[in-house]
Amino acid sequence: MAHRPARGHRCVPHTADVRIEAWAPSREDCVAEAVTALVDTFVDTASATPTGSSEFRVPPGDDGDLLVGVLDEVIFLMETEGVLPLGTEVHPAGDGGLVVRWRTTGTEAVELVGAVPKAVSLHELRFGAVSGGWECAVTLDV
């Protein structure tokens, strides 16, 4: 297998839906990378600049629940407020949850390039520690 960077993401073929994979040295960085992967599946953010910021807290849960909670919030923000994250920082919260900070832009500032996700599927959800870091794989319903 070819060497891959310490942090990254990719979209993998999946029938009817979109499947993303992300990896990073830490759990929190892997969640942040999964957010970037989600956004990259349907918009081109290359020319967008941040126009706002927000913070979101994910309640305590197992690692899969934390990941899904963050990705669900991205879809919710897009649908209800018309904003998308351009940059994501994830930190552990003292209660076992996560604190997520986003640099955001309006959906009008990005170009649509794929099907917009409607939900995060729990089917074949994978998230955990591996040799040298963390990996996740998530299916997005489109």
C-alpha cells in the first residue's frame, strides 16, 4: 500500500450514496478531517473566505456518536442557517464530549459540485484508533 499523509480524507465509491474516509494522528483531528471530507463531497470551497465563526458542543458519547453528532451539525447548519465550515478545530471537552469551532461562510459563496447530503448513515460507520492515529469511514445519505 502506498504511503499516505498523516492527515487526509477521500471519497470512495458507494452505490447510491456518498462514502467518505478520513484519518489523522488524533481523534479530534480525524473528526475535523471528516468535516472537511463531508463539505468537499458537494461544494468547491477553493475561492471562499471565512465570513463568520461558531462553536458547537457535542455531548458525551462513544466515539462513533461524537463523530455523527459533529457531521449531523454540519448538515443542520447548512439547512437551517445557510452556512458551511471552511475550517474546523475540535477539542476534547471536560465532560467527555467535544468542543467544535468553525470558521464559516454562507452557502452562496461556494460552488455546488455534487449531491447535497441529507443525513449521516449509521450503517457501516467506522471510527477508531489504528496504528499511528485514528481513522473513520462514514456513509452520507444524499
